[in-house]
Amino acid sequence: MPTDLQRDEVRRLLERGAQLVDVLPARQYEKEHLPGAMSLPLERLDRETAQQLPKDRPIVVYCYDMQ
């Protein structure tokens, strides 16, 4: 279930092994992304690509558009 998180909550989840997922287009991901983030562009996110995500730990999805 999607949940909005504050920065401290994200840090705690990452410290406990959560997977960080950046959904910006690949070109923007290559320019800048958070350390350890997996690239899964939103326009490619579907049932098949979601299979790449771990099922045994929380997933933190983020999108930061600098435009």
C-alpha cells in the first residue's frame, strides 16, 4: 500500500534494508540519483518490470524532477 514518508522515515527504512527505486527517465537517473537507488522509469513500470523488485523487503519509490 503506498504511503507518503518523511525523510527520517525513509532513512530508517533504508538502514533496515529497504530498496530505493528512482522512477525518473533513465537519462535523468544517469545525471543524478541517490546512492543505491535502482532505476525503474515510470513509463516502463508494468507487471513484468515490477518483477525485478524485491518481495522480501520494503520498497521506497521516489521521483525528483528538477524542472
